[in-house]
Amino acid sequence: MEQFEEEICCILNICCGGANNRDAKAALAKKLVASAGLQADQAATVSAYIMETFDLAPSGSLKAYRDAVAKMAREYPYQDEDA
């Protein structure tokens, strides 16, 4: 996991967020410009989409949870409620 930078805390809504996640979106957009090479307007659009669609956590921190859910899902056969 990458070193926990102040902007990462903001992106994860730990230390800031603002109305409608304004500060978190801005921090993520700034990170996308610096790390992914996006233009500022592209980064703002992508940031808004990500923050409105997903809950974020540091990379690797949810692996055990994800593995447990996947294991449970494989244990029970899918049931189509519309059938």
C-alpha cells in the first residue's frame, strides 16, 4: 500500500469531504492530473463519477472482505427470482 498522504485521507473522506464530497472530489481530481496525466476538466469529470459511484478504500485493504463475500457467493447456487 502506498504511503498514506494527506490528499489520500481527503479522497477517502477521512479528514475532509465538504458538501456533496466537494473536497474529496477535488483531491481525487488533483491526484488524477498528477498521477494519471488527465487534463483538469477530464479529471473533474472522472473524479465526480468515481466518488458518486464507488466507496473507496486503500488498495488491498478490502481483500479479505471481498474474498469472504466471493466464497459465500460460490457456496450457494444462484436463484433467479423471476423464474
